[in-house]
Amino acid sequence: MDPITHAAVGLVLGSLGAEPLTINNGIVVATTLGAVAPDFDIVTRLWGEFSYLKQHRGFSHSLPGLGLIAVTLGVILSIIYPQYGVGTLALWAFIGTLSHSMLDLLNSYGVKILWPFSRKKWAANLLMLFDPVLFSLCLTMLMFKPHPLYGWIMLTVFSTYLFVRFLMRNWAYRLVSVRLLKRFPEAKINILPSKYNFFRWDCIVLTKRKKIVGTVDLLRRKFKITRRLHSMTGEIIKAINATLLGRVFHDFTPFYHIEYKKKNDKIVGRFVDLRYRVKDRFLHSGTLIMDEQLQVQEAIFQPFNLTHKIYLEE
């Protein structure tokens, strides 16, 4: 989720207090800063972009990380707002940090919220990376601040919107299943929100022999297949998947595809993250070059575009 929406949600949560929405309101400042603070993991870019991509939505978005951030903010803000106390400020800051991870969990990128007990990125696949409806709801809710039932109104509005998105995802699932399940009864259909289009959903269908990638347009009630990818198997695929680049993709995304081809005396492997596409290409990819003995010669992680290359060393 984008930082502006995170901050807006933090403001809404901070407005649950009885005081006005001003810079003098320590509770509002605590929730707003808490709502954006987990993305401060951007400082890991100082150690390179690969370090940032590995760490983003990791520790800083986990429950222990959220607690540490909240306590730190509570201590710092208590110097500026001594009338509230460290405990009160830390509690409201934690509400803000928790809202951050919950929002990130609701989109398709996911968060490692249970780290260190689980390295899995949990994703509910309901919201877009930037959700204009959610942002508009936040602004609207701030206008209702004086209402005595403000808290219940806020809870009802946001719960209703999430339920609507849940119904939309189920509708997209039915459109895909009607077309594919008769032909591929064993298929696992995954429906993900598009990056920016409210009525469009992406889908990734996993079958025994192929991966089908497509889009669902709810307004037109149409499902369009954009890619059919053959699932390769065998010792070479196992070797490719066991490399550092393979581990990176396994940690980076729950939906990726591997294929390879032999070129002279080399094996060229290709990874793609199936979740995000830009026009006719996948957003995140990787290239692996091995010799005939399956020893890695070169491993390149290519986030965002093919010209953006991060070279990995085993």
C-alpha cells in the first residue's frame, strides 16, 4: 500500500481520541507516524537494492517489529508530549503500525507478519497496491469526526468495503472457474487484485502441466488468457530452483515460473514473478546461466524491468 493511504488510515485511527486533529494531539501524531513507520526499512537500500528487496515487508512488518517500532516512537514522542506518557503513546503507535501491516496483508504483495516463527508472506489479495476507494473513504471519515458514533461508523464502512471486495473476488473466481474447471478439474485458481483498476482482477491458474495467467474484467464479465506457460520438470529444474536465485524467488513470491533452454554448452534458466505484469511482460524476472555440470556461471535478479540487473553470488 502507498504511504499516503497508510498516513490517511493513521489519521482516521488517531481521530478516535476525543481531541482535535492537530499537531498538538500526541495520539494523532503517534498513530500517523506508526502507520507509516514500518516502511522505514527503505534505509536498507544503503546496503544495496537487493538488501532492500529481501528485507522489505519482513521484520519491520512483523508483530515483533511492529512492537519495537511502537515502543521506540512512544519513547521519542513522550519527550515532545510528556502529558500522555510513554505507555499511552506506544499503544497508539502500535495501533498505527498494526494498521500498516494489516493493509499490506490485504493486497497481493503480502507481509511476513509472523516472522520469525514463519517466513511466509501472508496475503489476502483483496486491495490494490493503491486503492482510491479506501483513500476516499478515509478522507470522508475524517469529515464525520464530531459524530458521537464515529468509531462504529468507521468500523462499519471499512468492513463493508472489504466485504464488497471479497464478493468481487469471488465473482471473478466464478468467471474463471466456469471456463477452466471442466477442462482442468484439478486446477488451483488464484485471484489477485490488479495494480490500479478497481473492476479488473488478475488470475493465476495452476494445473499439473501448465500455468495460465489472465485477467478478469468484471464490468464486461470477461476472462482473458494472456499467457499459457508449460511447467517444466526434471533434474535441471530442480537444480535451477535450488540455486540462490531460486531461493530468492521462492522467498519473494508465491507464484513464479521457471523455464530453461540449452544454448551451446550452457543452460539458460528464466524466472518470472507471475503476480504483476506491465503490458505484455512480467514486472519481476531473473536469469540464470549454468554449465553442463549444473554449476552456476551467472545469476541475475531483474526487478521492475530487464535492464535493472542485480548480480547475485552463490
